[in-house]
Amino acid sequence: MTVIAVRELSRHYRVRISGQRRGLRRLLRPRLSTVPAVQDVSFSVGAGEIVGFVGPNGAGKTTVLKCLSGVLHPTSGAIDVLGFTPHQRQRDFLTRITLVMGQRNQLLWDLPAWDSFLANQAIYSIGAADFRTTTDELTELLSLGSVLHKPVRQLSLGERARCELAAAMLHRPAVLFLDEPTLGLDFDAQDAVRSFVRDYVRRHAATVLLTSHYLDDITSLASRVLIIGSGRIAYDGALGDLVGFEHEERVLTVQLETAEPVVVPGMDSLRQDGTTVVIRASRAEASAVAAHILNHYPVRDIAIAGPPLDDVLRKKITKAARA
């Protein structure tokens, strides 16, 4: 079942042009230009999918999420989320989605997170029994037992991020728009957020559209990736197809018995530090390079592996966005 359907979405902004005009004339008759943030974007997301939405800064990711959640009105095009038009901001729609932005806070700074939870209970008209069940579940999944009753200003960044996520999930949304949810968090806090999203989707068959510059977020959660560049969709497909392991280079790491210089004919990408040699070669060349080294040098150990997934994905994303 299609949960999110976007057809030829465009969103333009009017911005002031700085120039030679001064004083009252510049104030009353500013020069404006139209800047397209998103141009003719189309895609769909099915129920229970976790889709990574990636691209360089300024590519239009957050603009798309704001249009999908009803924060922004699109300039043109059509959006359907759970059968609703987001910018109409109907109550039934707003109670079934959530938008989490890593750089925005909703918790009251001087009050415990629990007080903000109670406020959200009233806002979303959550019954007492459902509220108790949901808070118990979120407390378990996000390990919040020791922090719920501390003032938010006394919490660490990771604790605050987990509480923000819980507050956004109290009404059990069916669609999650997550914009940089692990921004600025340490490794443990990032893992906690990822585990929570994974468990929440498994328990409630929720749909997730996730933006992040931490590629671990994308590779650990999403099986499908949307790449946006200059406001347009540059790629929409499986993460595995994007990476394309069968065409990627291989990294050979060789440990020699002695620190003698290694030369491989036709191979420029070779680095040597004492007895350790690292060579990058295409998949087709890797076996021949390994055989050459084994036949001509005293090898103590040799390993052949693909390049780090983050490196491959980063190159692919940059290439697709620029194209």
C-alpha cells in the first residue's frame, strides 16, 4: 500500500536581491528573485518502508520533508500522505505523522521531560490507558527511566535527544519524517536512536523517510535510497544497487617479512609504510596483483576487501547529486 505519493512537487522561495537602492525606496520596493528549492520531485513510499533521503547541503531535503508534513505549502504539484493533503493540516492527518528535526527542540527547557509528555497527551487527546502503555514502551526502547523526571536543562545532549524522540512518538504516528535525528550525538546515542527507529517500525509497521549526513544512519536502517541534488531527484532505488559492489575497487593489505620496496607494474595507487603495503585495484585486477606480490615478495599475510561502505556510498551520492 502506498503511504506517501509525491507528484511533480516544486517549492520556490522569493528572496531579496541586494543592490544599489538605498533608504525608503529599497524598503518599499525591494528587488526580489525567485529561487527554486525543489523542482518536479516525484516518488512514492509504501507502508513499512524505511527510505533514506540523502544529498548535499542545500539540495532540498528539509524543504521536501516540510512540504510532506504540512509545514510548507508547495508552489506546485501534488502530495498525498495517508490519504491527506498535508498543507491542509487536518487534525486526523497531524495525529498520524511526526516530524523530528535534530536541530529543533520541543521540550520545555526548565521542566522535566515528563511534563512535556503530559502536555502532548492533552494536545493529542491520548487516553490515560494508551498514554501509560506508550510511555512504558518508549521508556523501555529508549532507556529513559532515569531521566524523565530531571529538568531538561540538566540532561546531556544524548539524553535530551532520546526524550525529544519519545515526545514526538507518544501519539504512535504511522509516518515518521526524521530530519537529521542523530545530529551532534555521540556513538552510543546514535546507536540508541537507530535501534529505537528499527524496533518501532517492526512493532507498528510504520513508514519512515530519513535524512542524515551520517551514512551509518542510512546503511543501518534503509534498504532504499532517494538522492536529491539541486532540488531534483537524481536516484531512486535499492541501496545495494546504488553501491554496486561488483564494479567497485578492492583494497589489498599486505604484510611483508622485510621492509623492501614493492613495485607492481601498471599500479599507481600503492602506499607502503615499512612492511605494510596497501594497494587499491579494480575487482578484475585484484587477483593478478595479489599473485604478483606472492610470487615476488616475502609475504607474511595478505587480505583483500572491498572499500569501506561509507566511502563508496559517499562517492555515489556526490556523483548522482551533481549529475
